[in-house]
Amino acid sequence: MTELKQPQPDAKDWTWVLSRECPDCGFDAGAIALGDLPTLIDGVVATFADRLSDEDAAQRPTPQVWSPLEYACHIRDVCGMFAGRLGRMLGEDDPLFANWDQDATAIEQRYWEQDPDAVLAALRPAAASIGTAFAQVPAEQHERRGRRSDGAAFTVDTLGRYFVHDLVHHAWDISGQRPLG
């Protein structure tokens, strides 16, 4: 593979998606409930399954934009990261989450070299599991809190909404930036 240019680290504070519709992908996190997550996540996984079967799934559209394969690796890892965070929020009082450098993870795990079939095989159960986990949180626990290392505070409810926007947004990224659904 030719030398990859490193994508610019995403330094945006995406927590604003909790209070307004995303102008890029059109997702409105305020319009969903935790019970909606499994269906939304299933749609994301279907989008990735379709795209990972394409011959060019490992090709970046531009040198500094991840390929569908790299995005699939990322959302697989996001599912695991958020499962851990959700578990801590339900089991601990106001946990502080360690920083996760998604760009460093992509490089360390060499996302661009991974096998699309293996990535999809790992993504499917990870996505289904986290979707179900959020949907099964009892209503009286929706307000349990946790914090990111940058100080951003979440409830279980807002964490789920924030999480699913990330997945939906990346499905939009790989769909040629056409509206999803």
C-alpha cells in the first residue's frame, strides 16, 4: 500500500449533537430514546456490510479521509469502548473515563490492513450487544452519570444518544454523504 497520509485528528467537541441536529448527517439525537438504539445500530451495520463487500472498501476517497474499512474498524472499537463506559456508569458512581485516542488506535491496529470480513464478523456482535445493553437499561438508571477525561459529563441517556450519532455519522460518511434511511 502506498504511504498513507495521516488524517487530521478530530479535535471537535461533538457533544453539541445532543442539543441539535447534525447539519452533516441529519441525525437528531434529541428525537430518539435508548430503546431506539438497536434498530438504528442494525441500520448502520447493514450500511457497513454493504460497503465492506465492495472491491474498493479499503480505498480512501482522499489520502486524509478514512476508507470504509477504516471507519468499520473504528465503529467496531467504538462499540467496545462505549460498552465499557456504559458498564462503568451502571456499576460505579460518576466514573471518570480514561482518554481514548481514536487516531492512535487506528495506527496501532493498522486499520487499513485489516480483513473486511473479519472486521464485519467482529462488528456485528459488538454492535448488537451494545445496542441491546443500552435498550435494556431500566428507566430509573437513565440519569446515572459518568465523565470523559476532558470533563464532558454524560448520563446513560445522553451517552447512548452521543454514541449512536457517531455510528450513524460514519455510516453517512461511507455512503457517499447521501442522506441515510
